Amino acid sequence: MNQYEQRINETKNKIYNAFIELAKTKPIHTISISQLCQMAHINRSTFYHYYGSQYDVLNELSNQFVSTIENQLLESDFRDQKSVQNKVSLCFEYAAQNCELALLLMRNNKDIDFASYLFSIPMIEELLNEKTSDMSSEKEKQASLSFVTHGAYQLLLEWLETPDRIPADEESKLVLKLARKIL
């Protein structure tokens, strides 16, 4: 990485960190660009060079989070339940290690359906479609997918909100067990 790219990353990290800190105490729609710039120690023109609003920062953080989860799932053999369990456990562990960010994204993505976005990762979508391929109707398939997607999402959210949470591998086993029962 050259110096220019490094400066861009440093600036964006300042913005991300300031955004996350502010979002801990106030709703995103009330975060002003001035507050964000002041906390990040940058000027407004620098912010507007990269983003148009605080929602653009949220969207970029969402995309990075989902991309990291997607990369965790690469090279999984979804026909091997142990491989799936290990990869899902890694995803839960990543969410736990980045708990503040994960909770921020999960609690504040009201305009877009973040649960569907998270579960639309190609490998997950492929697995879910494979598991629902023999369902008798499209309505049953969509209902099952919605139930699993939003149920797993809710369990992940509740798990992250629990201060003395069980280990990631145990929670991911529970989520997969419930999903298998439905699908």
C-alpha cells in the first residue's frame, strides 16, 4: 500500500471510529457532519471528499462487515456439516470481536433490510435455496427463508447484546440446529 492509500485508510478509519462513538449515544439521523468531523479531527471538505452523509458511512461500514463475513465463508463445503459449523462459528466470533460495530449495523439499518442483506451472501443464499428447493410452493419457500433469515438474525442480535454470552461455537450450533429443523 502506498502512502496515498495509507492516508486515505487512516482518514476513513478516523471517520469510522468517530461515527461509531457518536452512534453509541445518539440516533444516526441526529449525528451532524460537523460533530462527526470534530470528533474525527478532520475538516468538512475532507469528509465530503469521501462521503455525502452519515448514511454513506453507515453503508460503507455495512458493506465492509458483510464482505468480511463473506470472506470467512469462502472455501466452505456446505455439504459438510462440520465445515459449515466451523465457518458459521468464525462469523459469530468475528461479530463478537467487532461487537460495537455489529450492534450498530444491526440496530441502525432500518431503511434497508440488513438481515436480508447479510443473508444474501452468495454462499448462504445458495445453501438456503438448495435446502428449500423441494418445497411444494414458492410461498412456503419464501416463508421458510424469511423465518430462518430473521430468526437467525434475531438470535445473533440477542447473543451480541448479552454481556455474559455463551461461546460463538455454541451459539452457532444452536442457530444451525434450529435452521435445519425448519428447512
